[in-house]
Amino acid sequence: MTNNKVPQPLPTARLAEPRRKTGGQLRLRVSATAESVLRAGHPWLFAESIRSQNRPGEMGELGVVYDRNDRFLALGLFDPSSAIRLRVLHAGKPQLVNRAFLRERLERALQRRNGLFDPQTTGFRWVHGESDGWPGLVLDRYDTTLVLKLYTAAWLPWLGELAEMIGDRLRPERLVLRLSRNAQEFARQRYGQTDGQVLRGTDPGQAVAFLETGLRFEADVARGQKTGFFLDQRENRRQVETLAGGRVVLNAFSFSGGFSLYAARGGARSVLDLDISPHALAAAERNFALNQSEVTVRQCRQERIPADAFEWLAAHPTRQFDLIALDPPSFAKREAERAGAISAYRRLAALGIHHLKPGGIILACSCSAHVSEDEFFGAVRTAAANSNRGFTELARAGQPADHPAAFAEARYLKATYLRVN
């Protein structure tokens, strides 16, 4: 992180430290299939793939996998409460996981972002989980505030080390901890830590501000969804800006109005934010207020409606738009929901296409990792074909460079742009 302040010592919350384990190294034997998968570099070992272990494992300790010939195969963080029983840190030759290992791993992720952003973008992802060698952990930047989100409680025993390392290397004004729901109770009971806790620095007391390609946004880093803002849609927002000139725009599932604000800067005549959350719509209004120095933003007519997007689209068949962005939350958070999600994407695309003026453009997005690219793109194309209007697919998009995908399950973000005749 770059700023003009002289680095100062940061107040530190009570943090977890790795506990000394008893009973010797945790040794795991796995199925032949799992051995092959781990050798190929997959970062997850599922509970059903473990054939034996020498003792019960503790949350966050290092588990070592040995193959059928008693050779080292991989090591990772053990999570006895998760279906993903081991989150792999390293595979191949034996490796010592210590402070130097973690610091080198962090440095590698930071170097990967070198040159991606100029001073006009101060909101982006420093560390993207498994694809950066940090399974179940992300680190986001919002100007001088960093947000560390843990998707597994297995990192909690290492939290003191992590906070110190991040603070020393990046010198943030503050470091905020976010926890996935499955980790919150363990964190509270074992360590007295809570979601939204400030680990280092002072509590901002409100949303923090940052820049994205020169536009000003706020992020509720302590209570907002994910880490406070959907940084992964940056490139699609930029694309919407290039398409928005002179258009009437609908932003369904608008959240804090990112697509709308970019469309306004791109010269849209009007934007409609549609979201079921009044809190999200209020954030969108504040983001527009932050950018009134932009002439096109100031001139763009804004409308905000608190409503379920499916219900509103079905109930207002005569409203027409030149450009529609459909960016819903995940419709499939588990494999069992995949079929229903595909159907929902198809229905949503059909509703959106119905509201497009001739020659209009629709951007349809999916953040459901359990729905494949072929399934999602197929659902949208089926909806377009069934509209009997004719369409042209203009482009497809995935994740930006600061959200790399090193294995199949990491490729969650999908987007397609269609022009409807």
C-alpha cells in the first residue's frame, strides 16, 4: 500500500496465536483418487477422501498427507468441522511452514498485482484465496483500510502472525477482520473475536472511501456483504461505461449502484437501481453524491426502487430500457441447488430481454461457482432464443486479474453481453 503518512505503530486487538500441538505430527492417508488430485495441484482434501489418520486433529494445525508408499505428498490446514478437511498450503517435496514461508507467500501475491492499478484505483484484492496459495483467505484493499476475510476457522490460530505480517508489510491505517458464517461461532467462543472486528488501527465508525478508476465509492467494511464491495466486477463496470452513452439503463440487483454510477459517467440519460434492500439503495445514493463533480453523473436522472427484481420485472412489462445489467447474488451456494440456479438464470434473462428496446444490450452475470460456464451461458442463450427477437452475443467475461482462478472451482464469475434485435 502506498500513502504519504509516516508508518506508525498500530493498536492491536487480542489476537490468536498458533497453539502447540500434542501427540506428534498429524498424518493423513487418503484414497488413490485423492492422491492424484493433490499431485495435480488441487487445494482441497475432502473428508470422505481420508482413509486414516493417526489421531484426531485440532482446528488450524498442520496436517501432512503421505501417499501409499509413505512418501510426503502435501500439507495444509486441518479443519475438523468442514467437509473440506484439509486446505492445502503446499504439495510436492517436504516444506517447513513458518514465518518465512508465510511472508514469501504474501510477497508472491503482492508482486502478482504489480502494475495492475494506478493511483486512480485504490480498491482491489491483494490476496485471492487458494489461487494465490492462501486457501480460505482473502485480503482486500480499500485505500488505507485492509479487510482480511477468513472462509475457514482453520486460520484463526494463525491470526496473530497474519495480522503482524500484513501490518509490517503493507502499513494500513487499519485492518478489519471478516468471518464467514461457519467460522463466527468458533471464533467467538475460542478466541473472543467477532465479524467486523478491527484488528489493528482505529474503528472507522462508518463506511470507508476508496477510488475505482477515478470514481469515488464507499464500502461498509465491517458489516457489508463479503468485504464491503464487489471488487470483482470492476472490468464489467468499465465495459458498461463504454456502452451507456445516451441510453436508458436498468441495474437490477443493484447493491450500492456500481454499474449505475459507471453508466452515468459514460453518459447514460437515466439509470434505475432495483434492489430489495433499502440499505443498499441508500448506499447507491451516497455513492452518486460522492461523484457530483463529474458532469455526466450530475446530469444523469436517477431512480431507485426497493423491490424483488423478479417480481418487479414481471409486474412492469411495459418499462423498456436500452441497457440492462443483471448481476444477482449466487443462486447456487451448494451443488444441490445447481439445477434450480440454472432455471433461475434462464428465467431472469428472459425477463430482462423482454424489457429491452430494439437494439438494446443486456449484461447477464453469474457468481455461482456450482454453475459451470457452459450451463450459465447456455441458460442465457436459451432465454434469448426463446424470445424470438434474434440476438448477437457481443462478448464474454470472467474474473479480473486480481481475482485469479488457479483451479476449476475458483472460476466462479461469468458474464455475457447480448445485443437483442
